[in-house]
Amino acid sequence: MNRSRRVWAWLIAAATVVFLIVCALWLDPFVRAWVTEHQNRALRTFMQNVSRFGDWPEHVALGLGLAAIAWLRRNKKWTRIFLSMLLACALAGVTARVIKITTGRARPSVKSEEVWNGPRFTSKYHAFPSGHTAASTAFFSALFFASRRIGLVFLPIPILIGFSRIYVAAHYLSDVVFAAILGALCAAIVWRFFLQTISNPQSTIRN
């Protein structure tokens, strides 16, 4: 791809991201109202469990376990992939944390006159973005970049986690959308510097 096409590709990607975030911000009250009107005890319990077990510690535990298995089997490719998934998860988690503290957006469950409150250290004002979604998206997107066929199977997991965060009133739609974009970007950065040399878009990773 020549320089001109690359510039246009980046501009289109940036415009798409901005469009998605603006649309999500506009849809926030409508999605929140819909979720409030469609609460179900059994579904809420399920979504609470998804949120509980869909946080970054569970992803780290899974990644470390898989990396250990790959290392014991002396599979350098998959050891590197699993470690890269952990790195992407950590990068997204730290970045999301910094943004959370800086923006101070009140969670949907918090009654506040101001939605955006500036730097805050209490979790009640850490809605933007969703840390769960950012970490999970980065984790599984790194796998997707390494092996599209395998990674595609697991991409519904961060989608489910993102929806669960909206359903339990922990985040707005825009928090989840931005977090998913952030997670994918972190995974792309990790892929560019750590996985690209062992990834082939024409084939999947084999043992």
C-alpha cells in the first residue's frame, strides 16, 4: 500500500471511530431506558455473573494458564501468542484506568447532576470507558490478529461482557463502544510489534 492510500485508510478509520462514538453517545439515553424497562431477574443474575467472571483477573489467569501449557509443550508460537494476549489486556486495562480517573464520568446507577466530573478516584465515577470490555476485547482481539479463524470463535465473549456491563447499570453504551475500540487498538499495537512476524493472514497458526 502506497503512502497516499495508507493516509486515506487511516483517515477513514479515524472518521469511522469518531462516528461510532458520537452515535453511541447519542444512543446512550435510549439504550439505558430500554435496559431499564427490560429487566429480568434470571437474566440479571446471569449478567452479574458474566461481569463478575469477565474482569481482567480472570483473563490474566486464563492467559497465564494457556501460556504455561504452551511453554511446557515447547510451542514457542503459541507461548508468544498467549503472552501477547496478556500484554494487550494489560495495556488496555492500564489505559482505560487512566481515562476513567481523568474523565470522572458517573455510572448510570449514580444520581449526579454532572455526568462528566473531571478527575475522580472513586469507582462511582469511573464509567468511561468500561475496563471489563477494554481488557476482554484486547485479549481476544490479539488472538484474532494471530489466527483469524480461531479468534473469531471467541470474539462474542467481549461482546457479551460489554452487554452485561450495560445491563447491570455499570456503564453506558458509549463506555462499552469506546472500550471495545480501545481494546482493539491495543491489540493491534501488540500485534504490530510482537505478533506480526509469526502471523500470516493467509493461514492460521498451527501447532
